[in-house]
Amino acid sequence: MSKLFSGCFGKFTGAGRKTRPKKIASKQRSIQRLSFSDVSNSGVFSPEDLSISLVGSNLYVFTIADLQAVTQGFSMSNFIGEGGFGPVYKGYVDEKVKPGLKAQPVAVKLLDLDGVQGHKEWLAEVIFLGQLRHPHLVKLIGYCYEDEHRLLVYEYMQRGSLEKHLFKKYFATLPWLTRLKIALGAAKGLGFLHEAEQPVIFRDFKTSNILLDSVYEAKLSDFGLAKDGPEGDETHISTRVMGTHGYAAPEYIMTGHLTAKSDVYSYGVVLLELLTGRRAVDKTRPTREQNLVEWARPSLNNAQKLARLMDPSLDGQYSTKAAQKAAAVAYQCLSQNPKSRPQMSAVVEALEPLLGFDDIPPGPFVYTAPQMDDKENENSSVNKSDSVKGNRNRSLSRSRDENGSGRSKKNGSGKRDSENGSVHGKNSENGSGERNEHQNQNENKNESGNTNGNEITNNEIANEKGNDIEISQINENEHENRQENENKNKEIIENQDDKEKGNIDSYENENDKQKENERGHRHKAKHRFSHKEVGKWIFRSHRKAEKPEHDDV
């Protein structure tokens, strides 16, 4: 198995751990970063102590009144969602709220005292995100620590969580390259935590804790369960088992030993979700498919089986080579042996080249109409409405003129005598009168339309003339096409009639021939004699010749 993934990840040393410096003195460590263990072990921690400890973190301290104004009193119109920490509301901050604060939308998370997480988890979030800065970690802008109120203010992430995009039906399917981009960004954020001078173990890495900004850059959020990693000679942290079922590493569940490799296993689960479009645990599926890792991991090494595992919503629009390499990364991250799992830095190195694979099949062509300004839209709509009205009036007048001319022709052809010549004059007068009336009506309609709407410009007049020419040409072409089709149909019918007549004539000729043959046979039959009759006739003729002539006495 090592041969299969050696080219993907490179060489790993032992358990994949780097040599770390010796344990730093507590005074020097407090200057670099405030440790969560120091805060949690200190007992009562007042708001003043917290603000003093976080000096230099550039966090803003808000009051409850500030955040009520920002969120319009925590109204439901500003409500975004709710998690284990509590409800989240959208707001907007600027210098009016706090001097020097950048104007931007924010997400305000309110701690639910009756919820799953409490003050300890809220404090861990403030300490970790208040001191850690990275492009793939959600930015904590400030907090509120007032009486029983515990609130956090984050940068607003427009696209929400990765979980919604993968598993909610009302979200569009994430394209293949976007999935790789998210996987790479999350790996970079997790690798930053593991390789910090004071390592951090996220402990609850899952799709709902990966937020996406407007351009689908992934950022890790919710550090409530995060822990400081082992230092010095320590190999793990013994802690109470916490996390989400389906994402937690098996050795952590069995022993409570927490390491950075526990996060690597959770990352493998998320990567598998990105590939398959399935949840880590789904009770709605058949029994053998409910646990994603148990169902999918044995097939990650087989190219044919992997094709059946891929998310069907991708509709085959993904790079086969990149999918196989990403599946190889997921396979090793999900190893039962923690020492066989790669470091997150190796995962980043393996995923970065996959964005350049160009063997993605071409997708369906989608035409996007060019955008227009508001003024152009208004002008185009006015021109379209005017042209439509003009075309309708012209078509009505033409149809009426044709009907009038047809009637006059019929009446004129019905009476050709010179005595009734006045009838022709009446018809022509009636026809011309009707035409003039129709033209006057159309002119009145056009004049009323022009007075009610905008004045027609020279360009519009030219367009109308062009429309008249096009309409007349279209009508002439249609008339010619109809005549051609009628002539063709007549020729076809005539040919069919000729064939039928020819068949009838040939049939009659055959009958006549048969009758003539029958008559000939009958005539021949009348003149035939049997051998006996011929013999009798010859015998009689001979006897007549032998009789002597008698003399008279």
C-alpha cells in the first residue's frame, strides 16, 4: 500500500511528527499566545481579565446595546441560522458603532445558555480566534461579555456552510473545481493549526464548520471544542471524547487520546463527502451504506468502482485523474493506523496540482444574454412596443385590403356585360372607400399612439420601413412557397392518377388478350375431327368412286 501512495504524498517519517523545540517558559509563552489551558485552569475569569489577556489581538469589545442596534433588536429578518452554540444574526457595523471599525456586514452569534455549549466553549472561541489569523480561518471581529450575555462577532460569510451546498436540495450543485478549491482551502487552514508554534487540534472538523465566502474560499469556524496540542515529549492529549459521530477518529473514540492525526481522519471524511455527495452518516440509506467510510473506503483504490462512488449530481463533469488522486488522499487519511495518515502539509502538496488537470469533459453550452443598462432596457422596451403596435396595424390593414379587393374582383367578374358596367364602378368605388376608411383609422390609431408615447425618431421610422419591407418579402415568399407546394402536390396526384390509369389499361388489355385466346381455342375446337370421323369420311369417298354408272335401258 505504501507504493500506491508514495508518489502522491512523498516520503513520511515515522508517525509524521516534526521535531519541536523544547518547552518554552511560561512567561515567554504568555507573551506569544494565551493558552486556553491557562485560562480554563485559572478559575473565575472576569471580562477585564479577558480584555487584558487579549491585548494586541485587535478585538473589539461590544456592549449588548451595540449589538442590538446592529441586528435590529435580533429581529427574525436578520436571522441566519442556529447551531450548537446558539442562534446567528446578520448585522452591519461601521465607525458609528466603534471608532476605527471598518464598515462591513457581520455575523453575530449569541450563546444559548440552555444549549449544548456553554461559557467554556465560548471562551475557547475567543482565545483561539482572537489570537490566530489566517486566510482560511474565519475572522473574529469582537465579542460581548456583559452580565450573562455572551456574544461573538465574525466576518460575514456570504455562501454559508459547505454542508448546505452539498446536502440541501435548494442549493445548486458544486462544480468539480470548486470542490477541489474548498478541499484545498480547508486543508491549508487545518495545516496552519497543526504547525503553529503552539499546535491546535480542531477536534470537530466537519462540513458544517467550513464556511464559504463570496468566491467559495473555505474558512474554518467554531473553535468551541478546539484544544491545545501536545508539546515537547507528549504524544497525545487525554480528554473527554467530544465531536460528531461519523467524523471522529476510531482511536480517539476508543481511548480518548487526541492527536493532530485525529483531525486528519476527520478531514478524510469531509474529502470523501466532497467526492461522493453523501453524508458521513445517513440513516435513510440501506444498512451497509449508512456509514460512508465503511461503504466507500474499500473502493477508493479501484478506478471502476470509484466512478460508481462519485457524486451523480456532477453528471460526469470532473477530471478522472484528479478524482483518482483525491481518492488516494482520502484513502490514506482514513487509515485505521494513525501513524499511516499523512500530515496536512502533505495533503496540501498533493491537492494543489489537481486544480490544473484539464481532462474535464466539456459541459452543456449555456447562453448568457448580455446585460444592459436601465436606460437601454427602457428604450428597447419602448421601441419594441411601438414596433409591435405598428406591425399589428399594418397586418390588419393589409388583411382588410385583400378582403376588399377579393370581393370587388368577384363581383366584377360575375357581370361582364356592357349594360352592367356600372357595377364595376360601384365595386371599385366601394373598395377604394373602404381602403381609405381603413387607412384613416390606422393613421388615427398611429397618431394617438404617438401622442400618448414618445415621439418617433428617424431611426424608428427607418426600422418601421425596414419592417414593412421584411414583412412584404416574407408574405411574397410564403405565397410562392405555397404555390410551389400546391403545384408539387398536383403533379404528384396527376402522376398517381396516370399510374392508376395505366394499370387499369394494362389490366384491360390482358383481359382482352385472354378473351381472344379463348375464342381462338373455341374456333379451332369446332374445326377439329377425330381420327374415326376422318376415316369414315375417306371410306365413303372411296365407295362413291367405285360404283359403276348404270346405262339407261
